[in-house]
Amino acid sequence: MPDKKFHFKIITPEKIVYENDIDAVYTKGSDGEFGVLYDHTPFMSGLDIGVTKVEIDGNFEYISTIGGAFQFKNNEAVILTEAAERGQDIDITRAENAKQRAEARLGNANVEQDIKRANLALTKAMVRLKAAGKRH
């Protein structure tokens, strides 16, 4: 059977967080979750905060992605995002502490802006923990 892999990169303003030839990618778009396989129709999508799942030869890797854009064309996929972190690189203690701080801020927030910021911080922390928890 011919190799049905496509090239995939996750890029932040600071660096390339991930780059490899993969079998499939699954991520969270602004309109819901989607997956892409080799020879998918070209498209672009805005991304929500979520976990991007990469499949290579039946193995999975999980990467937290904090919004951005996804593009697929000519069997190349790219995510441009403000922040991304491979699950294996996430400091779980730091992420747990960030989650606890965000929950505490939510409990004390009295202005709508404070509530929005605390909810965003909580969502980011939970996504990082979810990506880290998918380690094998």
C-alpha cells in the first residue's frame, strides 16, 4: 500500500512547535471538531482553544493549541496559533496551579471583564492538562 502521509506543522510567533509527516490530524475549529486525512479537500478554518490530536502509524500525540487558523492544501496542513505546547512538554504542576488560580479568580470576579479573563485562563489551563493527560 502506498504511503498516505501528509506534511503537518504547528507554528507560533516564536517557533515551530511541531513538524512531521502524519496520517491524520484532529482539532477543534471555531465551528466544531474536525479531522483531516491524506487527499482531503483544501480548506481553511479558524481554530478554537483545544487539543490537536496527531496520528502517525497508529500512535497519537496531543498538542494544546490556543486558537489560530488551520489550512490544508496539496497534502500539507499548517496551524498558525499564538501558543501551542506538546503534551509531553507540559508542566502538569504549573498547569494545575494556573487552573486553580483561574478558578479562584472566577469565584472573586465581580466585573464582566474579569469573568471573561478568568474563564479564558481556566479554558487554557484545562486544555493544557487535557493534552498532558493523553501521554502514554
